[in-house]
Amino acid sequence: MEESGEGHRMSSTERRRPPTIHDVARVAGVSRGTVSRVLNGGHNVSPGAAEAVRAAIRKTGYVVNRHARSLITGRSDSVAFLLTEPQEKLFEDPNFNVLLRGCTQALAAHDVPLLLMIAGTPAERRRVTRYVTAGHVDGVLLVSSHTGDPVAEQLVEAGIPVVACGKPIGRKGRTARLAHVAADDRDGAREMVRHLVSLGRRRIATVAGPMDTPGGVDRLAGWREVLVEAGLPAGEELVAHGDYSRDGGERATAELLERVPDLDALFVASDLMARGALAALERAGRRVPRDVAVGGFDDSPAAVSGLPELTTIRQPWDRISSEMVRVLMGLIGGEEPSAVILPTELVRRESA
């Protein structure tokens, strides 16, 4: 090995082998222990030393040996994105894909890979729970909208860090404090219905989501609150329920048209259901927005996938996914569970 006035020069043997943590320490001018602390979260490392280590990692091309690190830290250095819905929902509902992509990107900033897991049946849930509680992932980003889903409770009871997408309802015991990130469903619904009222609409019906989901409960509550405040009808005859699918929205709207033929506006609790509602209105000869104004919820790709484009409530999916990852990484690091509620935004297009 040669030394020169220009510093250390690698031998041909060194150039052939993969760079090690010792190479990173030498290039950064710090101890091996400092490099190790940076790789394991950067605790008790000065900003200058941490930046020197990151620059040395880029220069040497060092790649973390995740298996070796997991043996030392007891962590897997991976996170699960767990969808406890039927598999077809991942492909049918665009919200899941947007959320999955956002979480993947947010975790990439932490150099943490994401495992997609789908558990739509009791047998699948049992298998996934066994896998997660065996320590194969460090935490779970849980997309489970329905009450009565036992997965969250089982994972929290097992001490697994879990962050849910959406406000938990009907939770008791330890899961009553389940960490979660959600859009403000109730306030978003209120904003949409106020908009419909401002257009002069007076028979405003709604296609609500399932009542065992937080969006179903809170968006319906927001619809009713604004109509009561405005002195407008808000009875049960103006409510039909869908399942967040296009077909569900179409069926519920057909039911409303039979029951309330003079309705002049429709608040639909998801954009996908609103697409179905538009199909039912067209079949009934109702023009949108002239005869019936239609407002959706989500601002998902479904909002602009056909004509008319939907006036809707935008959920901040990028912020939801990044906040879910931030809260989960905090839980993995020992922080207490927290709740994050994010504001929504009215997006005006052609349907209302």
C-alpha cells in the first residue's frame, strides 16, 4: 500500500472489494463508532460529523449490510403497508395507490424499504399478524377503515408500532390511543355542502359511506350539520349508503332518485362513488350541474377521469403519507402515539 502527499491511495485489492464502514470512517475523518451512530439514527453526533459521514458514504459507494445491522440492533429496517381490505380494492380505489406511492417515497428518505401486505380475509389477517409479530418488520402503516377489524388491536397488544390512516372509531383499551393520521372529514363535508347551498340548491341529498368507517360517519355528520344550520331538510329520506365503489354510488343514487325525485344537489362521500352517481343521473335524464349539482370527496384521479370533471374536496394525500411515516418512525424510536388531523380544500370544477 502506498502513501502520497495527496493522502491515502487504495491498492488494487482494496478497489476490488466492497467499501466497508472502516473506509467510510477514514474518508470522513471520524471514528468507526461515529459512522455506526449515523447509520443507526444519528443520535449524539454533531451535524458537521453527520454530514461528513454522509458525504463519505456517497464518495465510497458504501452500502449498509441490513442483515448484519439487524443482528446488532434487533430491527428489520423495513416497514409494512398493510391493507386489510379485499385485494381488488387496491386496484379499484385510486386512493390506496396514491397513499402507497406517497408512503414509499417518504420511507425512501429514511432508506427504509416498504413491504405491501394485503389481508382481506380472516385467514389472511391471521397469517399477516403472525408474520409481523415475529419481528419481520419494525412497524406497520395500517389502512383499515372498518370498525371491528381485529388486526390493529392484535398488533398494538403485541407491542408493534402501528399508525393508522384515518381516525379510529369504536376502539377500546390500548387501541383507544392508536396513532393515526387523517383528513378532517367532517369539516371537508361541511365546506362542500355550504358550497352547494351557496349555489341556491335546497334539496341536497347525500350518498354516504359505510357507517363502520370514520369517513362514513364524519362526512354524513358534516352534511347534516350544514343543512340544519341553513334550515334545509336533512331527514333520512335524503340519505343513501354506498360502499366507496363506483357500483355502490350508482345503486345508492338510483335509490335516492326514486325516493326523492325533486333532489337538486348530491353530496357523494367519495369521488369513485360520485362517478357512479353521475352514471345514474345520466340514465335518469338529469343534467349535471343544471338539474343536479354533484360534489365528491377525495380529489382522487376518479375526479378527472370523465366528464363532467368533479367539484370535490381534496384530501392532502402527500401530507397524509409523509405524516404517517413521520409518526411511525417516531414510534419505532420510542415516542408516544400521536394523532394528526389535516385540513381539506374545496376544488371547484364542472359538476357543481
